[in-house]
Amino acid sequence: MTEPSVLTDPDHLLPCRERSCDVVGIFLVDVRGWVLLQERDEHAPVAAEQWGIVGGHVDPSEEWPAATRRELLEETGIVLPEGALTLWYDGHQTPESKSRPGLVNHWQVWFARVDLTDDDVVCGEGRQIVFVDPARLDELELAESTAWFLPRFLASDEYAALLP
């Protein structure tokens, strides 16, 4: 029996490490310039007990913006007005944990400046979801994708434009 390929998994029944995935991420930045991150718990199927980007997989036949809003709501309870999120990154970033060569993750990472605090966030997944001071990032164990995306976002013109 041959290994299932991406083309034989239209319903996304295989775990992400065994198929190519479409993934959305959301960076919300508060009035201090702190970024909303999720501390994943020991039950997380990926990046357990590490700090990750709020977001997740795009469901079969789901549009990217709809997936972004759904993931934000599921994980944080936050609903932003239409048009509040801006696309920052659209491309491939594939972790080393893929089960075989040729599998890729296609990411869209969105961002927004928000007038919210930790008290406005409902932790729908993981240990906690809080705004984190970028100066403290070296104290956190970042998930592979977070370690790749977050420094690039923090160095971007888009992030700089959000700062007080």
C-alpha cells in the first residue's frame, strides 16, 4: 500500500505533519506594542508547551479570511470588525517536522492593532493567551513557526507603524 498523498486527503484526515497544510496566523498588537501569543498546553498536537501564534488550519473549501476570523474567535473569543485585519505574509514556511520531503505549509499571517487587554481574551485553547512584551521573547520557548514569523513581524514596517 502506498502512502497517502496530499491529493488523496481532501478532507484533511491526516495530521498536518503527514500532508501539506494551509495555515492562518494572527498577530494582534495592543496599545503598548505587545503581541498576543498562545501558551500551548501539554495536549497540543503540535508545539506542545511552547508559545505559538494564534491561528490554525484552513478547513477544506474554507476561504482564508473566513478561516482567520474563525480561528481568532475559537481561540480567543475576539470578533474584530470587518476589514480590521490586514494581510502581512502570504507564502510557504514549512517546519522540519514534516514526515516526508515535498510537503509544505502555506501560511497567511494577518495583523491588527487592537484596544484590548488580557481581560478581553477568552482562552479557548491552550494554557493561556496573553499579550507579551516583545522584550521578553528570549525568556519564552517559542514554537518553530513563531520563532520564524514573530521576529520578522517585529522588524517589519507594518509593526513599526502600530507602535505608540
